[in-house]
Amino acid sequence: MQPILAFLPATIRGLIERLPDEARDRLEEIRIREARPLELVIDGDSRFVTPLGTLSAEPDNGYRPSKEDGLKLLDLLTNHSLYTFEEELRRGYITVAGGHRVGLAGKTVLERGEVKHIRDVGSFNIRVARAIPGIGRTLLPALWDEAARNVHQTLIVSPPRQGKTTLIRDLARMISAGAESSGGPARTGLRVGIIDERSEIAACVKGVPAFDLGPRTDVLDGCPKAEGMMMMIRSMSPEVLVVDEIGREADAAALQEALHAGVRVIATAHGRNAADIGDRPVMRRMIADRMFARIVELSRTPREGTRYTVRDEAGRKLAELGGAALRETGRTLC
């Protein structure tokens, strides 16, 4: 929490610091809206922070951040220079140290019909990033291609806030480390390349990952996925590429090139399930071309924890797996 507390306005920081340790440990999101109740998402449940630093289920009891709170937060997020964060403001989010992503909403400024940046920011959504070593242990054996001594070409599908980034971070760590970190068959660690366009997977600080990604992992930080995949293949000769949230034409072309180069890819996409992402033209074509030998549908509920439904390239169900590591640690995915 320290990187997050560092850029919060003093009033809001004090309220968060007064929360019980257990609540802070299970915190997934901090939603700050000007003149509206301060909301937290804890284990998937919405709670509001009172002016006394306690939690309430009633919005009317929540502390209401002022305009000054919002201006101070934006000033600290952009290190006192909105100009240098123009690209991040155009995309609607800023990634801070530790891999935490801060979503922004406000008045958009258009230039030739496209969003140039956001001004009058009135809403902030701070998504807390955490590494959970072992969260992918039950899944990795289902992705392993013994004949190739590599992972299958894999697509992981889920709605937002179900833990896709946390999962691929852990898969990268285990694939890179090899047999010592996985419950699957004995195997040698592989060279892994991560294209971290939003600086969330590795949370690099001056080029060095803040998370444990294994001993054979290289990271291209802040680079567009399609271009980054080609750069990584040419420069670092990875055996596995890991990318988050694909879906554009350029992504499909880069994935095809990676396949031709003999590199396996683990990618994620937003959607409820495999059928849902098939409604999008680019994803439909990739699935129809059977670019992914494994499609994993990721879901999470407070009662059952994390579950993985693993399908083959034709959509046939191969396995239904539980995220045992989540229940063992008592931690939440972010």
C-alpha cells in the first residue's frame, strides 16, 4: 500500500491508514469521486469510508472528497506536471509504482474527433495490484504441451477485476523458474518475454521488475503490444511471450508472426467466456483460425474463489479447475 498512500491527499490517506489491517490487506479498489462518497472494494464487496475512518455499507455515511482532494490527487499522480502525462490522460489511466493502475473520468478534450486528453477529472479508480505466488499452480499443467516441451498457445478470458493480470504474472514466474515452482511434471525453465504496455504485469521501476517474474524473464515496459512482440522476438529470442488484453488487428498480426517464429504466447482478453469474445470480429477470426490451443475462462466468486474452465481450440471443455492457492492464502486477485 505504500506507493498508493504516497500519492493520496492527506485527508484521504489518513482515512485509509485508520482502516483495520485486514481491510487494507484485502483492498482491491479505492474509488474517489468529487463530492460523492469515498468507496472501497474489499473482496468484491462495496463499502464506504466514514469521516472517522470506519467502514459502512450506507453511501450516506461516507466521506465526500472535495475538489481540492481531487486536484491534489491529480497533481501527485502526475508528479506536478500534467503535460508529461498527456498520453496517459488520453488513454484514461495512469500506472504508478507497484503496478497499481489509476483510472480517470472527467471532461474529454477532442482533437479531430479523437480524445486528446481528459480535463476536469472528477473520478479516480485506484486498482490495487498484488502478486499471489502459486495462484496459477493448478492451471499450469493443463497448459503444458509435453510434445513441444513448452506451453500451449493460450488465451485467458474473463470480465474486468477477475484477476487476469495477477494470473499471467504468476504463470510467467513459474514458466521462467521451471520445475521448482510448479506442481506439474519436471521441466526446464523457459525464456519468457513480457510485453507490459501499461506497466501492470511487472511494475518496472527504471527497467527493473518490482514483482518476481522468474529468473529467465525479460520485460519490455510501456511498449505497444504488437510492436513489442516483434521487438522482443528479434532482440531477446523468447520461448514464451506474455501479453495482456489483446483485441486489435495489429495484435492478431503480431500473434501470427510469433506463431510462425515458433514462439508460444499467453494472452488475455476481456469477455465473459469464449463465446462472448467470439462476437468481436478480430477475436472471432483468431479463434476461427485456431490460433489458441487452449482457451481458459477465468471466473471468481467470494464463495468458490477462483475457477478455471479450460477449453481446446474447438471449444471443447478439457478441465474445470479450482484456484486452490487463493483459498490457501486467503488473498484476493486484482
